[in-house]
Amino acid sequence: MVYIAILQTNEMIDTNYYEKELAYQSIIDAKQRLHAIGSSVTIVETADSLRVLFPPALSGDINKGTISFLKLSDSKSDRNISLDHTKVAVHALPVKGMQKGWYKVRVQWVNKGLTYYQEESFLVH
């Protein structure tokens, strides 16, 4: 046991750990900002699409953002929607060709200069 501890080095695994920590902190801040508003993004599956509904208070002036459906068991099934200068509160993603199963959904957007973030699991039927 002592032999293993002596051989262990204390080198950094990530060379850019500080930048990654700052990026992670910005996600935490964006989650807290959304939570403080008291509303969230809603995802609804219809017969032909997945509808992503933004809270009315936070959808009037989206400068940029992304909606990502990540299939953890098969990255080839990942889907992304890019948001660029939109006032639309509902965004649709066709389900045709999507694998059924669980997806990690990440929604990040900038509205009136403030960043918001939500992450959840969603089951596509």
C-alpha cells in the first residue's frame, strides 16, 4: 500500500483546468438564473416532432443558443438545434429517424444579454 502511494505523481490531468472550471461555473450561474425566474423549458413529444417550449418571459429576444438531444448510448443519434436571433418561443425537432430511448437534453441560450441553462433526461417514444 505504501509502495503505491510513493509511486503516485501529483501531475495535473487537465492542462486547462482553470478554463474548464470557469466554464462550469458559468453553467452553474445560468442554471441558478433560470431557477430564480421560477420557470423552465418544457419538452413535449407529438406524433411527428419534439417541441421545445421556452418560458414566455425568457423567449422574447434570444440572441443565440443551442438545444442538444444527446443519445448517451449512441452519439451518432445526437441532434442539435442552433438558435440565432429568434423571438420564437417554440422550437420543433422532427422525430423521424430518431432512435427511441433516453436522451440527455441540454438547452443553453442568451436572452437580453443573460445566459440560461437547463439539462434534463427525456424519453423519446
